[in-house]
Amino acid sequence: MRSYTAVTLRQLSSRRGRLFLTISGIVLGTGMIVGVLLLTTTIQRTFTDLYDSIYGKADLVLAATSDAGALPEDALARVRTTQGVDSAVGQVTAVLSLVGADGPGAELNAAGTTVEGQSYSDLEIVSGRKVRGGREAELEASWAEANGLQVGDTASLATPTGIRDYRVAGLFKFSTGVDFGGEGFGFLPLGEARRAFGQPAGWSEIQAVVSEEGTGAVDQVKRRLDAEFGPGVEVITPQGKSDQIQSQLQALNVILYFFAGMALFVGGFLIFNSFNMTVLQRMREIGMQRTLGASRGMVVRSVLTESSTLGIAGSLLGILGGIGIALALITLLRSIGLPVGALQWTAAAPVAGILMGLITATAGSLIPALRAGRIAPIRAVLGSEGLRSRPKPIRAAIGICLVAPGLYGAFTLGAADQTTTAVVAAGIGGIIAIFFGIALLAPFVVSPLSRLLSWPVRKLAPIEGRLASDSARANPTRTAATATALLIGLALVVGINSLGSSFLNSIEREFDRAFARDLTVQPRGLNPGAGPQQSLAPSVLGKISDLPGVAVATPERLVATAQLPQVAGRKGNGPQGLLFGFDPSVYDKVDSSQIDTGDLTRAEAYARVGKGALTVGKGYAEEAGIEIGHEMLLEGASGVERAPVVAVVDTILAGGQTVSMSLEKMARVYGITSDTQIAVKAESVDARAEVKREIERLLEADYPNLTVLSNDEIKSEVESQISQQFGFFNALVAVAILASLFGIVNTLSMSVLERTREIGVLRALGATRWQIRRTVANESLIISLIGAVLGISIGVGLGWALLQGLAAGVPGVVYSPPIGTMLAVAVAAVLLGLIAAIVPARRAAKLDVVDALSYE
Amino acid sequence: MSPGSKRSGKRSGDTDPVPAIDARKLTKRYGSGTSLVKALDRLDFRVEKGEMVAIMGPSGSGKSTLLHLLGALETPTSGTIALAGENFEGLDDRGLTLLRREKIGFVFQFFNLLPSLNALENVMLPALIAGRRDPKVEKRARSLLKRVGLARRERHLPSELSGGEQQRVSIARALLLEPELVLADEPTGNLDSRSEATVLDLLSELNSDEGHTIVIVTHDTTAAAVAGRVSFLRDGRSAGEVAGGDSAKVIRAFAKLESPASKTKKRRSSAKSPRGKR
Ligand SMILES: Nc1ncnc2c1ncn2[C@@H]1O[C@H](COP(=O)(O)OP(=O)(O)OP(=O)(O)O)[C@@H](O)[C@H]1O
Ligand SMILES: [Mg+2]
């Protein structure tokens, strides 16, 4: 050994067993960071590659601002004659689904275009040939392979006009060579596509090549096209399109980084706790080093050297884990319908991982290091005797001062309808402040809580329960820190699921109120707002109306738009939201939403909608100050109109960010002609079941991609969508909870070590191994239950604050506690406690009685 | 080793033929090869019911080891132990644990009270461990505390008691379940001379007045003299015994044990030992 530092490092290797427990939080935290970084890189690459391939040659892409909108037929000619445009092609698009022997299957993004149009994309035919005309299709090779299709096969596709069979004429690969996580792409000949998509005229998308090179020229042409088409049409570069998706995914990224940050935070906490314990344990030794002349600085540095070494070691492991986490996240995201390609590596990931690991470990060990530095030489003699100080009241004061503004920060996050950096920072800062505050407050509640929580244990097993609870209370700071590490994960689960349960309950309540319909017919897996959706064949409506027992069958069109209409004369663009088209003459029969119609009756208001007026969602109305009587400016791909607002609808669909109009108006202004779903009312309550069976029979025969849902089924559909999303979040939080599990193990091992002699006495007095195990398990249970009780309360507070914020923007959302999640968290805490105790309890039980008795 | 002495209790060996302890050819080895230590070497040891025996010997002579074996804290490498006629042999960990629980009371050098329990609770600990919760236990615990002179300190935590008081609590704890045998390893090793006297008086009274069978290990000849019989150990073997009571005689015998001839031996044996206990 050449230096004092070498002594430090020697110490590390002498505690190998606990090392892993100490760094597990760092490993998992940096693993998350690395995993998320790799994931975002992969997503970015996926979309860049996607648009690079699809718009290979095109410099500019024109499309309607709203999802399913169409550009008028003459748009192509207008683009071609625009100054600076070299050439342009148009295409029509739709989402189709493959109809296999066993019902509807994978979705296919289909484009109908000419051979020239295809040449704009950057792809190569790998077998067969391009489509020329007639009922043939050209498919992306890996999707075709995944679905068992080869050149010459027949593919049955559910199109907006019904099932149609296509001969597979060719298979292609995008030249970037990336697969898109199972997302399907294909081409149909233009004429056939127009028939199949029910779009005899107009264009979904126009791609243009600019004659001159350089971004300056492209910009100039873009400005000319903007002027030519107005705000209903979006003119954008392929790169811009990719950027747009990125910024839409921004919210997802923020969430991912947030969870990664939380896991790391827990990791820092575990480091803090672990080093606190070691410093206390090594008090005598450190005191001895001080008597030998080690300065304070040397002691502090030695602890920091130790922790930073651990930080780096932990983050190296974390990088490996991160790759696994990234792969898992990609699978998860694919399962909720986001196309993500194969994992992409970036050098930034390991760098960030190591940096974050190092910072976290150092920050976590700072206080213990300083504490070590303050150890007086006399401790060489005294050891840690007489040091069990109670937490100081100032801690509580600071804790409270952190929690209150923290909740406000969370409120701000919830209230924001755009996730700007400032808002996210306020929210995340707020949540971290809450947890810090709780960490400071926790030691004060440990004692009463552990007495309370150990009550049932004490009843069952008086001595073990008593000893366990004493053990937890003997070192409230340590118990508190351990419980806090657990609490963070549990509180996040409860907080987040509070949002889910509140939304779900509010939506269900709205459905109960608004659904006068009996049934809804829609494409399977419909998810408005999550990209282009399948639409219904126009023929369905007539066939359903003709069924016996059907009183009303009326179409609904739901289209996501990047810009809702704005009050005429106001500056700026409207927010993103949902355009809703319906038939006001019969809509009252299937819908009983609460509507504020001012001086008009409901019937009068609907009549006005039939003549071109609008209704506006309450969320949007309140936020933008829109009132009945205001004139709105509607700027669609097909036209520009003004229309008055006649009513405000109390809805929480799309957060109340909706504008509704008649079907005709929607077609005229936005070029939207396809139905999203059909609302059906039976002639009588008794006829319902029979009508549903009739419709099922009809769909099964002719429209296997569609489904008919009762109101209860719609509710459970929404519920499963929400729980899928929140399941994803829960999976992310699970990493933080896992880290805290290791924290409990660490604390228990420490506790067993400290109580070795006590365990020896108990064994000498006739305690069985099993009783010793129970004592440790009980201590573990007490810690985890403290974590659960606090976690659930903090989670409820957090969820409530987030929701109050959200409800400020979405009127009508009411907080409802996630009872199921809370129960699950409580059960999980008990299980975690028991699992954490397994190894330490076994070690305690195995202690040799004589050795334990002579342990100092 | 012959039974009986002037100060042994009421139920002497003459009236009860079954000895409290009958240990035969006890051997305890630690380690192996060059680090092999014979802590006990074919030792025979017998204690009659109601007897109070002190064990003396140089450091490392195997006193603690013997006590641990008698107390079923460890198992011998070979040899047999019978407690009140009942052989330990063949008992697994659980069996030994139950035996300790029911038949043996321990008094430790460092008192070893649980710091978070008060005096009364510490005394009741063995009953709690055994799962006995009837009110009689508490009554007995109280009367024991009274017996050791700490009736007014029931609610005090160990940290609020002096060393001698703590040791008296731990003696009361050892007696709670009326054990066949009380084992004490240097019970006064950590006490000042006044506390030491109180504790020793207490132990000898418990023996003479109440007939408890007590084995104590000690370095202190005055402590040993309280016992009815003093048994000497050296290098894990018996090195004779004398009757207690007369402390001058005990001192003389002990001095002989520590004579130069045996000192070399002792040094050798402690050099072999991988770890020192004190
Ligand atoms: N667990 C063990 N492993 C190895 N050697 C041991 C162990 N326990 C005791 N010994 C050795 O056995 C011998 C007897 O030890 P023991 O503790 O019985 O001595 P003692 O008479 O109680 O001494 P002291 O008066 O110092 O307490 C010693 O040489 C000791 O080093
Ligand atoms: Mg000893």
C-alpha cells in the first residue's frame, strides 16, 4: 500500500458482500438513463429513416393539417405550376388491415400512387415488380414476411369500402434498411386506391421536388406554397416532419427521463443510507486514523473516493443493464403501437451513464463524508457510544418547507397543456422537493408509525414483534431513509395511477351521462389521436340502418388536428385537439351530453349546427375564452369558412379540446369524408341484444375489421387503453422499487450485524432459529409498511395535486383515488418486505451462538 | 470428583443419586492441522444437584468452552453430557434450543440485557421466547426482581442501571423458568469489588437457601471461595479440585496451578490458540 487512498480501496474490497447492495440503486438508475437514451436515439433514428425513405426524393410534403383531411383535386396542378417547383406527385392514403383466415390482423399504411409517385420514395424492389394497375399491391418485405405473404399470394385487405383481395405484385425494402418495429407499408395503384379508399378525387398528400438545390430555395418555395394554400394545408420538409414527430414524442421522452431520474434518485438515496451506516460502523476506526494524524480533509476525501469508485463501477454495470432496459422498453412501446426500429447505439449513452452515476454517488455520499470528517479522534476510544442522537426539529421545519412548494410544482405540471421545459422543470423539481421533504420528515414519524404498524405483529409474536419494532426505532434515521427509498417508488405508482383512475372514472361518468346510444360500430383497436386510423366503409351505414330493430344509425367522424379553429380575428394558431363531425338532425337520439346552448333550446341549437354553426368543448372554450356567439375561423385543406358558436359541450374527450360541426361542413372545409364510427340506437331496450347479434353477423361476414360494442364494452375498451398506458408507466417505476428493495436488504444486513450479540443472547435463552428469522422479517415488514403507508399518502397527495392542475385545464375531471392500486401497493410492500428479509434473516438465524455472544 | 461439601445446598448428592451434570470424556477441538486446538481434552465433570461449583484455570484453559458445552450452546467433538440424567446426544439444533430454554439459565460477563427492554421485561424475556404469557410469569418475574433487591427498578432500562444491578437483573432472568442448572461465565469479571460482593452473595444465597445448582467460571479466588467446590482446569484437562469456603486454601491451590512449570505449558497452549477471548 502506497497511499492513504489505497487504504480506502482496500476497505471497499473487504466489504464485497454489501457493495452490491450499495450500488444496486446506481446500477438500476444509470441503467434507466442509458436505456432511455438508447431508446430515444432509436426512436429518432426510426423516424428519420422512415421519412428519409418514404420521402426519398421529395423536398416538400403537403398535407392537410388535420389527420384524415384531403387536399382538393386541383391542388396538384397548383403545386406543379408554383414557381420553383420542378415536379410533384400526389397520393391517397388509408390505414388498411389484413384479413386472415382468423379474422382481422396487422394494420397496413397504404398509399395509392402512380409509378412516378413511387419513384419519389427511396426504396428498392427485392422481388416481383412495382404495381402498375388493377388489384395488385406492393408490400414492404419484412412486414410481408412477418404476415406470411409472398409475391403471387393474395392478400385480403379491409379497406374503407370493404374487403378487397389483392395480388402481391412485389416486395420492397426501404434503402435505409431499417425495419420499423412491425409497422406495415404498401403501395396500391392510384386508380384502385381511389376506389378502395372511397376517395374519387383529391389528395391525401402531395410531394414536390424543388428545381434549385439548397435550403434557401426550398424555403422560398415553401413560403410560396404556404401563401397559395393557407393554414389548412401544412407544407413541410421531410426533416420537418420527422422533427414534428420528435416534438410530439417530447412528452414521452420527458416521462421516460423523469422515471430514469427517479430511479437514480433512489440510487443516490441508497448510497446516502449505506455510507451513513458505514461511517457509523467505522467510527472507532476513523477516530483511530485521526489520532494517527489523518486530517479531516483526508477522511472526507477517502469517503468520497470510495463512493466515486462505487459510482463508476455501478454505472459500468448500469450500462450493460441499460441495453437490456432499452430492449425491454422497445418491446413495450411496440406493444402499445409505436413503431420503433432496431436498437441504435450512441456513444452519448455510456458517457451520460457514467457521469450520472458518478454525480449521484458523490452527491449521495457527501453528507456521510462530511460527517466522517467531523469524527473526533476521541472516537477511537469511545466508538459510536452515546451517538444515537434523535433527529433535530430543524429537519422537520425544512421538510415541511420543501413539501408545500413541491406540491405546487406538481400542480403546475398538471395544469400545463404544453410540456414546456419550464413546466416540466417545475413539476420534476416539485416532485423531487416533495421526496426530499419527506426524507427529512420521515425520521419523526418512524417511531410512532413503527409502534402502530408493529401492533398486529406484536399481538401475534410478542417478543419478535417487540424486538423488531425496537430495532426499527432504535435508529430512526436509518429506518426512515430505507423506508423513504421505497416510498418514492410506491408514491409514484399511486400518484400516477391516481391520474389513470380519475380519468377513467370521469370518462365513465361522462359515458353514463352522454350515451343515449345502445351500440357503437368501429374499427377494431380504434385509438383516435394516435396517428392515422382505419375508417369505415360507407356501405356499412346503410346495411346497419336496414337491419330490423334499428331505430337510428348515425356516423361520427373524429379527427385529430394540429390546430383547432381559432376565434376569427384573433392572432396565432389554435391548440391541437379533436375535430368532431356528426349529423345534428338525429344526433340527439344517440347522445345526451350536457350542452350549454345559451338562450336556445337543444333542438334549436342542433338545427343551427345543421345550418353550419359549431359547438365547442368546454375545456377549449374556457381556456381560449370562447363564448356562445363568437365567430370562429375554420381553415381546412379544402376551404376556409367562418361559423358561429352555438353551444358549449361538457366533455372530457380529448381534454375538452374539441370543435364539432355537421358532417357536410367537415367534408367541405376539411375534405374529411370517411366515418370513424357509427352510433346505433335500437327501437327498444328489448331489441338491443338482437340488434347487436344482427350487426355482429353482418360484420363477421363482410367487415371483419370492424366490431360492435355495447356501452359497457366501450368503457372497458377505454379502461384497457388507459391501463395499458399506465401499465407502461408502472413498469418504469418498478425499476425504482426494485432498487429500494436492495436498500431494505442492506439496512437489514446492517441491523443484523449490529444486533449480533443480542441475537446470541436470544438464542442462548432458548429462541429458535425460526424465531430469530421472524424478528428480522418483522423488522423488514415494519420498514416496508412504513414505506407503504407513507408512499400511499404521499402518492394520493401527489396525484391530487397533479389532478387539480389537470382539472384546471379539463373541467369535469374529478379526483378519484386508485383503490386497486393502493391495495396492490400495500400487498406489494408486504411481499417486498418478506423478500428483502430472506437473506438477512437466514444469516441471522445461522449465527453461531457462542460467536454471536462474544461479538463486539 | 467427589460430591458434597460444607456449603452445598439442601438437596445434596447423598439424597438424590442423579447428578445435575454428568459429563464424560468431553473433548472439544477447534480447527485442524497446524491450527488444531484442543480446548477440552477427555474431561470428566460432574455436578450434584444443589451444588455450587466454581471453575478456575489460566486463560485459555477451556473454562468457557466447558460452560458452553454444558449450556448446550456448542456440541462436543466427542464425549457425553447428561443433564439431570438426560443425555444431550443426538439432539439437533431445535432440541438443544428447547433444552436451553427449559433447563438452563445463563449469566453472562457483559450482562447482555436487551437495551430496549426494561428490567422487568428483561427478566420475563425467557418466558416470552418460550411463548408463555400467563400472568403467573409476570408475578414470578416481579418476585425475582424483589429477590435480587431491585423491586423498585422494574421499569428502568438497562442503561439506567449500574453494572451490579444489571447483573442482578440478569441473574433474575436466568432463574425465571426455574432451570435445573445456572451457568455463569465470569459474572463478576466486569464489576467493581462492591458490586462483585453483592452479586456473589446473591449467587451463594440462591444456592444455599433455594437449592439452585450453579456453575460459575471465575478468575477471582474470592469469587471461587464462595462455591462449595472449586475445580481447576489446565490445558483442557482437570487439574484437581479443592473444597470452597476457605479462600486461603483456594489461593494456594491456584498459585500451584500457575507455577513456573505449568506456565510454560500454558504459554504454549495460548500461542496455539488462534484467537484470544479477552
Ligand atoms: N471458536 C474457537 N475457535 C478456535 N479456537 C477456540 C475457539 N474457542 C476457543 N478456542 C480456543 O480454545 C481454548 C480454550 O478457550 P476458552 O475460551 O475455553 O478458554 P478460557 O479458559 O475461557 O479462557 P479465558 O480465561 O481467557 O476466558 C483456547 O486456546 C482458545 O483459543
Ligand atoms: Mg473464558
